[in-house]
Amino acid sequence: MKNQVNSLTSTRAVAAIMVVIHHFGYDVFPFSVFPGLFHSGNIAISYFFVLSGFVLYISYAYKDFFYADYLKRRIGRIVPVYLLALFLFIIVALCFYNYTISRDFIKQILYCALFIQAYFPNYALALNSPSWTISVEMLFYVLFPLFLVIEKKHIKIFISATVIFFLLSQFIHLSHYHPGIELSKEGEGASFYNPLIHISQFLMGMVGGYLYHKIKIGKPKYKFLPPLLFAVTILLITFRPASISYHVGLLDPLFMLFIISTAINDPKFLNIKGFVFLGEISYGIYILQWPVYKFLESVNTNHLHIPHQYFFFIALFILLFTASLSYLFFEKPLRKRINAIKLKGEISRGMEKAL
């Protein structure tokens, strides 16, 4: 089975744009007609976490790899654009939003640059606030080979642990979640952003990858499943009771089934080149949204005065254009260069093969 499923790549674009709408455009028509859905666009982050576990599993579970080489490729995938977005946000903050270079500001930069901001409740949303999820992803990347070893040797224990972590994370999160009541920074950080509370989401994706590989190709594919599961997900989000939060993955089992069924069926319309390209630039859409939008918002507020209804779509188009340029001329070339770096383990392995 192929490691990259284009239809899943395309779904990343939908998830990234949902997060952008959640942050900046949920009150804009036509999104304002469905406030329950688009104001909850941050739930797409849970989808990213599950998809991350799934993709890494199908990419690495059935081949040998060096830990250092694996980390090098993960760094090449996320670090360059992450640091670019952080740099751009710092420039925008200092030049357009009256931030000052204080000790706390330097501390925020340091935490973000080291990918550890999500561990500190007061700094989880520091600076380029969407980057807290990358802090979480870095934990996933570091632990993935260990998770894979456990899964290979004790699959029943692995699945049981996933279920336990899932139930425990829901209990912790929902016990802190009270609509209309503002949590303390410590409570919010521990129950919303701390990487440890999101581990079950990544593990759920790995379980999905395991199930995907276990399904025989000759079995019925149930082509109706992806659209059906998508529709059910949309309905559950749209009509979510106010007392329930999906923030740490309550919908993850549904996301896992959707990912498996989409990977199996690989719908043709999701393989359209334009959709796949949007999926490929989705990381840029997500991580660059804050500096790009905040810069444009400042320009609009001080000079252009375009009504929000129209400004959002202009800003979204510029964000897509910026993410495209970033992907083609920064992210992709730099990733290739980083991936091409030869580490000691790779050099030794090459010499052994030659001998």
C-alpha cells in the first residue's frame, strides 16, 4: 500500500481552512449562517493529530529506519516554516501592534523556538498562537518510534492503552470544561493545550493505520462510508451541546474511521490536482495564518477600511497565495536539502552495503 494517499492530503486543506475561519471569519456570511459549525472550526486540530498518527504509521511501520534519519525528516517537514512564521509574527507584533522587547517577550520567543510553549500554561498561546499544536506534534514525533515498538510487540496492550488514554483525557478535559466560566491559565493550559493530554489522539491515528493495513484489498470498500462519516461529523459539530467540548478528541474514533475509509476508497474528486496542492500547502496555511492575517488587519484598520465581510475573503486569498509561495520556494526546497544531509548512521549503513 502506498504511503501517501492524495485524498487524505486534500482533506488537510479543508481542516486548515476550517481553523482559519474559526479564528477570523466565523461571523462572516455564509459561515455566520452555521455558527455551531464554523465557530467550532478548531476541532479540525484534533483531525490533524489523528491524521498525523495514521500517516506516520503507514509511512514507517513496515520498513526499517534510523531514529536520527527519521527525526531529520520530521524536522525538515515542520521546522523551517514554523520558524519563518514565528519570525514574521515577531516582526508584525513589534512593528504594528506595539509589542516591546521585554524579558517576558524574550521568554516567549525562547519557549516557541524550542517547541515547549504548550507545556507552560501561561505561554501555551504565546506569540504565533496556533503554534501550540506544533509543540504537541514534536512530542508525538519524538515518541513515535517508541510507540511503534510497543505496537509491534504488544498490539493488544497498545490498543488497550490507547483506549485508556482516550478515556482519561476526556475525563480530565470535560471535568475542567464549564461553558461560560473562564478557566484560570493553569486549568486551561492543563486541560486544553498540554501535549500529554493529546497523546491519545496520535495513538488513535496509529491504531487506524494498523487497522488500515489489516484490511484485505479484496474486501468490499463501502464507498458510501467517507461521505456518510463526514456528514455525521458535520452534524455532531453543528449541533454540539454547549456542555460538551470536542477539544481534546471526543470525535477521534469517528475521525479514525473517516481516515481509514477515505484511504481505502481514495475518492477521485479528492485526487484533483488543485485539491491535492491545497493539501500540500495546508501546513503553511495553518502556521502562517496569524502573522499574515494580523499584518493585513493592521493595514486595513489604519489605511484601507474594507468591511470585515469582504476583508476576510481578501485576506484568505492572500494567505493561500503566501502559503503557496512558501511551499514552492521555501518549504519544499529547504526540506529537500535537509533530507539530503547524510548522518553518521546512514553513512555507516552505506559502507556496510558496499562491503
